[in-house]
Amino acid sequence: NKIEKKFSQELTAGESQANKHEFVQAMMIIQISELFQFCARNICKFDASRKENARL
């Protein structure tokens, strides 16, 4: 993951791995959220199409 690599490069010797772990967890939450939004949009498109075809 490009974001993880960039963050890893920014870690200095004094920073803890805990900070990196928290960052990775936050990025995973964001990616999961984006996945759910993508799926919800697809379901809404499918449902709208299904309802429109049912009226024909």
C-alpha cells in the first residue's frame, strides 16, 4: 500500500511501532468504509433498475 510505505518512511527512529499500528488500523477502517459505500451505491443502482423494469 502506497500510503503505508510513505508513512513507514516518515517514521523516525524515536517513534514507536504503536503509532504505525494505529495508522494502519485507521487506514483499514477508511478502506472498509469506502468498500461499504461502493457496495451500497451498486445495490441502489441495481434496485432502481429492478424497480423500473418491474413497472414495464
